[in-house]
Amino acid sequence: MAKRTRAAQEQAMHECYVSRNHWWKWTTVDEERDYYIQHMECLRCGGHRRWRVSKTTGDPMGNNYNMPDGYYHQFEDGENPQQVRKELRLFEVEQHVQQTKPSNLRRVK
């Protein structure tokens, strides 16, 4: 992954975290007895994913992730992670609405 500034890396991690949408690039594949392990790297935040897939059925058998330092939000005691993510998502969308030119903002009736 290309070198980028700390601020750009933090913004990329934030976008992946809030949207729960990574830009996975398939890299290598390992072969175990009963399954394959597809390795992936997120082109946006630099996270790594290992996806296990059954050799016989093609069913997913689980994922493992290795995310960069600072990726996960640090929750306070009693904070609800789902609620925090919703609030972050709404904040991000509202920021984009404010930055969008009125002529480009479509209002759906």
C-alpha cells in the first residue's frame, strides 16, 4: 500500500469503520485440507482479511481480520457500539450534505 500522511490514513480508516465497507483487493490464497484461505487487503485503510472457504461446498467458513492501529473506535464504559456507529454515520452524511452544492443535492419526494 502506498505511503500516505497520518491524517489521510486516519480518514481512510474512519470511512471504512463508519461505512462498514472495505475496498478488498484479493492477494494470495493458501490451501488447507478442507478449505482455502483467501487473503485480501483493503485498498483504503490497509486492513487485512483472511476468508476461509470450503473446498467442497464453496460455503464461507469464517473471517479473520488484522486492522491497522487506530482503526477501532475506543468506546467509553456503557457506550453502545451500534449506536456510536449510527451517530458517526449520520454525522458523516450530514457533513457531505453541507458540502454539496445546492445544484448537486437531489431531494427525493
